[in-house]
Amino acid sequence: MKRIPYLIYCVPLLVLFSGCGVYKNYERPTDISVEGIYGNAQSGDSLGLGDLSWREVFTDPKLQALIERGLAQNANMRQADLRIQEAQNNLKAAKLAFLPMLTFAPQGTISGVWDPQDRAAMGNGASKTYALPLSAQWQVDCFGLLRNAKKGREVAVENMQSVRLAIQSAVVANVATLYYTLCMLDDQLRISLETQENWKRNLEVTKLLMEAGQSNKAAVASTEANYWSISASIVGLRNQITNTENALSNLIGEVPHQIERNSLSTFQIPSLCVTGVPISILSRRPDVKQAELALASAFYGKNQAKASFFPALNISASGQYTNSLGNMVINPGGIIAALVGSLTQPIFAQGKLRAAYKNAKAEMEIAKIGFQQTVLDAGYEVCSAMLEMHVSKAEQEFYDKQVAALNEAVGATQALMKNSNQVTYLNVLTAQSGLLQAQINQITNKYNTISSVISLYQALGGGAE
């Protein structure tokens, strides 16, 4: 018994002379740098697009309502919340592992000899004993085994929180993408319906011109073919709208239904998309954070494996109150107590400890490579999204000019047909067909611009409340 205090005093000395480094905290490797990861996409701004909440980026009230419902009802979001609770419970258990484990197991015994011939003496002379034992076991964390386990649980909680942020960012981006897809399809359907009506009148006019001898059957057939082509495209657009509404309803955790929405024109590109993006925003990306947390978890796992090579100090104490102390004690009731300390040093474990340590080092290297590649992928995604956004914005000006020019062409062609025999009605139809395609391209380009902003926002780790 007297040796136990001395054993406890020796523990700090064991740690001091071990030099094993199992008490070190994780630090980012110096050979992994995020500088220059965005290429030339740098700015001196103190605030980046990813710093904005999704409400500041998507200001359409109807879209905001959809995003709120999606964040509250999406199945992946709800599962992520429960996973965080599980990780937090495991962390609490890891923290409590530093405390002694107490066990209480009361016992009672009745024993004696019963003579079947003497029923009157049944139960006489029975021996009744009882014990109320309380035991405690405590593992002294000499070499950081429990500490590294706790650190690993802390990393697991932070990792699950990053997973939730990644899911939240994806939900926000996907809801916004589907919403503006519907807006684009609405605009395309509106123009197609207007064009269908125009071509219907054109077909009637062409038939009248043929009857008057000013047109021919080929022109009528061509006009009619264009009319049926536009009618078919309208059916396809309506089908796409229904499918997109169903997909959006499913994403926000609701049964398929119609989605209330505004038009593409309601979207305003955030000014930060124009001025640039600071490199420091990389840390907001959940996937980059998850990759580094995986590296931190592997680091503490390696420390745990290393700590298993060193002695394990366990202290156990027990005590009980009992009325069965033996014949030598006059008072049948008393307390028995014991205190035991043990130090276990692994010597030969069939190579299991060394194999576990080598595997832990390999897992740490794997996590390091994964973190480095995730950083590179993040830079690539940001650069691609920014390039797409700038290209779409540059193209928008030309599409606008093309539509304006084709509108003038249609008007001029119609005027020439009325005042000259050099232009036929077929020339007017051709000009109108070109205008329709240009208008569709114009709307698609507007959508592409919005989509690229959404992609950039998500690539920068945006999506926070």
C-alpha cells in the first residue's frame, strides 16, 4: 500500500523523460500553403462573397422562403443535426474517461440446514449475511492515451459541424439554382408562346398570299413547319417546368407542387463579384475544413497508437460494509477496504502495437495528401466559377445587341416587303426565326450568369445564415 503514492509521484518523471511527443497539439503542416490558390483572383477587399449570408446574396423574398423551408425540412440537414448530437455525446464520454469508474453491487445470502423431519424447526439457525461493496477504478493518463482520444472526439464534433455546413451550402445553392431554372424556363415559355401566336398569324397570312398568287406552297409549308416546331418546344418547356418544380419540392422536403416565383430580372449580382475575392476566404469552405480535420484526427490517432507503447497505470479501490468478518471478530459488522495500483508495460504483443502505429502514420500521410488535393481542387473550382461568371457577363452585352439588331431587322424586312417586291414574306419569317433564337440565347445567358454566381458563392464556402 505504501508504494502507491511513490508510484504516482513517478508518473510526471516518466512523462518528462519519455520525450514521446504524445501531448502535442495538431498544427497545420508547413509544407501545405494556400497562398496563390486562386490564381490571379485576388483583391484587397476585407470582405469576400463567401462572407455574406445567403439572405444577402439571394434577396428575392420567394426564394428566401424556399431556402428557409429547405434548411428546416431537408432530410440530409436533419440527419446532420443528429450526427452532431452523437459526436457531442461521444465527446462527453471521452471527457468523463479521466474520472474514476464507480461500481456499487450489494449482495445478500441466507444459508442453513433444514431437517425435513422437524417442520417446527424450519428456518431456525439460518445464517444471514450481507455485503455493501463499492469499488472504483481509475486509469491515470500518464502518456496521453485518454487525452488524444478526447482530442480526436473534439475533432469529430468539429468535423460533423463542417459536414452540416457543407450540406447547408449545397441546399442553399441547389434551391437557388432550381428556382432560377424555373424563372429561365418561364421566360423562354413566354417568348415561345408569343412567337407561336405570331407564327400562327404568319401561317394564315402566307396562305392568303398564296391564294392571291404572291406566295407559293413551299413558303406555306416552311411557315407551317416552323409553327409546329415552336408548338413542340412549348410542350417540352412545360414538361421541364413541371419536372423542375417536382425536383425543387423534393429538395425542400415537400410533396410535388407548384412553386411561386418571380423572374430572372429580380436577381442582382452582388458587388463583391465585381471587385474580386480575397484568398483568405478559402478557410470558409466546409470541404477544405473537413479535409484538415481529417488530418488532425489522424494526428491524434497516431499519438494514441504511440502512447500504447508506454506503461499503463491503473489504480483501483474497493470497500464494503459486511456482517461476515469471521469468527475472530466479536462485532459481526464492519468495513473492509483495499487499494491496489498496477503498472502494465507492454513487452511483446505479437507485433500488433508496431503495426497499429505504422498504420496510423500511413493514415496521417493519406489525410495530408487528401488535404493538399482538396485545397488545389478548391482553387480550381473558384477560378472556374469566376471565369464562367465573367464570360457570361461579357457575352450578355453582345446578346443584348444581337436581339436589338434583329428586332430592327424584322421591322425593316416587314417595311420592305410592304413597299417593295424585292423582299418576300419568307424573308420576314427568316428574320423572325433568328430573333426567336437570339431571345432564347439571351435568356439562357442571363441564367448562366446567375448560375455562375451561385457556383462561385458555393465554391467560396458561402451559405451561412
